[in-house]
Amino acid sequence: MLKIKPGDIPVPKFQGLLQHAVAPRPIALASTVDANGNPNLSPFSFFNVFSANPPILVFSPARRVRNNTTKDTLENVLATKEVVINVVTYPMVYQTSLASSEYPTGVNEFVKSGFTPIESELVKPFRVKESPVQFECRVNDVIALGSQGGAGHLVICEVLLVHVSPDILNAEGMIDQHKIDLVARLGKNWYSRNSGSALFEVDKPLEKLGVGVDAIPAEAKESGIFSGNDLGRLGNVEKLPEKEEVNVFIEQLKKDNPMYANIEQWSKAKLFQLAKDFLQDQDGDPMESWMILLYAAEKAS
């Protein structure tokens, strides 16, 4: 049996060991506001329920290992003592991953991830409309667990109000685990889900910053063709292709496949569907879909 003491290996490797071994972990998509009311949204997999009476949820925003800085979520809960914890389901997992990008302070992750903010009733932070269960919470305490990179902060949250979508309930009025289709985190890029294929991967944005769902043409977002996960995958690319790249790609499509010979005559809706089709391959390159989207946008201008 291999024996490893904390300190025997670098902190990032030890953190990875913990995350791979203590899994799967539920995900708290935490919505907060700063002292001036500016919103922030970020997911945390160091999260669980700790008590029913009083109802207590606990999550932990850790200090960054690489530079020992703290996250906006921590600063916000210390300042306001309020948070909304939204559960994460499979249809919203790619947008949730995008919300974990380390955008600069002041950037609204609701906008970047494409989630819909809705007002809470008892606390200031917004709820995430796409989440089927939302917990409005008062922060009772924040306990620092250390002062070095990787140290967590135990945020102890008392649930004041729960919002539950009727769509996930069974005939007895309880949450149906198949209908809710929760996802959980494992190590590295791995996730698991309640139904369907148990294990899947989502590229985690660490130091790169995705262009965000707000970069997607409005007509495409409003077409109803793309799912939340589609939008999340598109928003996670680091840079949009140049016009010349788009033209070369479209010409190559026409040359390689006769079905695209008259693509310049296609409607925007048909082009959006084609971009969607290119996204269906989980191992595919979202940049190809972006080529088609930008081609459609150019046609509309």
C-alpha cells in the first residue's frame, strides 16, 4: 500500500489526489453580490448538506494554489453574508464549467455563461433560472482552514427559502433522481451524472478565458436550436476565427461534400442547425460550429 503524507508531494498533486479519491462530489453553483450589488457566479465541488434542523449547506472556496489569492465569492460572502446555492444538472453543465473561468473582478459570469438571473425573495444575490433547485441562504459563519495556497474556507449557510421546479417531482411530490439528472465532480475533467452515461469529461477552463456566451450572435441564441450545453461549449473557446478562416472553411466544406454546394443559399435557421449538428460530436471542435455561425452572421449583415 502506497503511503503519502501531506507535504511529501507538491500541493497541486496532493489536491488532485484528494479530488480523485473523494468523488463524486455535488456541485454548488454559488451566486453572490459584492458590497455594491455587483453579481458573481461560480461553481464549487467542495460542497454538501450538513444539517436538516436547522437546514445547513456548507461549501468551501479555496485559496488558489498557484498564487495564494482568494476568489470573489469568498470576498462577497464575507461582505454581505448572503448566497444563493443553485444545484447543477446535466443540461447546464457546460455553462457551469464556463462560469468557473477566472474572469477579472467585475465581469458578470451570468452574462459570460449565458445563465438567466432572477431575483431572490429573501436575499440580494440572484438565482439561476436554469437550475431546478435554488437555495436562498444566510451565511452564518466563514471559517478559514489555513493561510496557504489550497486552504479552504468553510462557508456555513443556513437555508432560508428553497425554490423547486415542479418538473423534477414524482407523483408523491418528491424529487425524482432521474428527472433532476444532477451532475457531480470527480478529478481533473471528469464528471458523473444521475442518468445516461455515468462518466463524461468537460474541459475545465483554468487559466484560459472563454469568449463567453455573450459573444454568440443573438439570432443564434434566440433561435431555440441550441441547448444550454451547446452555448456553454461555444462560449468556452478562447478566440473567435478570423473572417478569412471562415471563408476558407466554407469553401472546403463545399469542395468536400456536394450537400454543401449551395450553402450560400441556405437560410440562417438551416445554418444554425448545421452548426448544432457539428456540436453533436462530443469530441468535435467547437471552432467548426463557430465558422458556420459567423458565416451565417455575415450573410445577415
